[in-house]
Amino acid sequence: MTRLEQNAVAPLRRGHDIAVLHRPAAVTVVLADTQPAIRHGVRSVLERVDGISVVGEASTAAEVIAETARCRPDVLVVDVDTVGAGNCRLIEQIARGCPETGILVFSASDCDSTLIAAIRAGARGYLLKNADPDQIVRGIQAVAAGEVLIGRTLAARLGALLHPTSDHSPYPFPQLTGKEREVLDRIAAGRSNVAIAREFTLASKTISNRVSAIFAKLGVSDRAQAIVLARDAGLGR
């Protein structure tokens, strides 16, 4: 071996000199649907996408629990019919037991009560089964990133659905905690996270987490939508 060749391989013999390149981890997904054809169709779409990996499937509520606990996926794509239409206690159970798993409902039902129940139970997204492949991929990526994504036809109705009209309601957003209500009021007043954190003497990260929780509970994807809802309800004045 020449001196040039020895110099070339020398770094490989010293572990501390080796630079290891890591690829970004793929978004892991569990598919839950009573219909094998639906699961196969969604899997086929996702298998053509770099950065997404289907790691499990389920067809019953019991299988959803088992596969989610086993795989700890980034995203659970679940049809509400799998957990019982109009009954989203399993979604709430998964959201509470596996908070690191984002839940994306993928359903043929555009029923208002089912949409609200799923979001309030902890789902971060809701897509109808007529969504195109790009929408499915974007939905999974958004939910994996901690964002909230609602199908366009549903999003237009969501604000009104979450806005109580009863005069007996003590607060227009009863799904929020007291601290979240205070933050929402400041958001509606146009204050930044930094300003809110300073007012409450809290870390900016704490306020950021609280704002994310508010967005999820309100079913909005950004600050502008939250401000519109809050101001319509009389906050921020």
C-alpha cells in the first residue's frame, strides 16, 4: 500500500475521526380501518413517499390499542367507524396514553357531531375519505409535526361548531382550561408569545406549548384563525 493509500484509510481506523451521516428518521404510521381495501389503498400511497413508513395496521379497537402501544407511531390514521361512530373514547384513550402519537381521523363521515367529538377527544386532524393522495400525505406530515389539519370542507364549518350559542354557557370555549383562556384572550388582543410570557412571568416555551394546545382544542391551524374565533366570541377587547 502506498503512503497516499495509507493516509486515505487511516481516519477509518480511528473511530473518533469517523463522521457518521444520519438520515432524518421517517415518520412512522399505523393505519386503522375496518376495511382492508382502505388500509391497502392508503398504504400504497404512503409507500411511494420518502420519509413515511407504515409500521402497523389495525381493524378493531383492540388492535388499535395493541398496535399503537407496540409501535408508538408518530401518527395513527384511524377511521371513527373503527372506534365506534359518535363515540371517540378510544381516541381520547390513545391521546392520553400515547401523547407522542398524533391522531389523524380518516373517515367517510362529515357529520358535525363526529367531527367535534373527534377533535375534542384529542385528534389533531380530520380528513374525509375522498381526500386525494397529496392531502393524505400532507395531513400525516402536518400531524406528525404537531400541527392541526382539517379538511377544507370541514374547516369552513368548524369555527361555528365550536362556538357555543347558549346563553347559559359561562365561557364561549369550555374545552379550554382557565390558563388557556387567559392566553387566548391575550392572543385575541394581538400580543405575541414573548409578551404573554413576560406578563405571566413564564418561559416562552411554556406559552408556546399552551398556544399549541389551544390551537388543537379550537381546531385551528394558525394564530390568525384563533384570533378570528376569539374576537368573534368577544375576547381581546
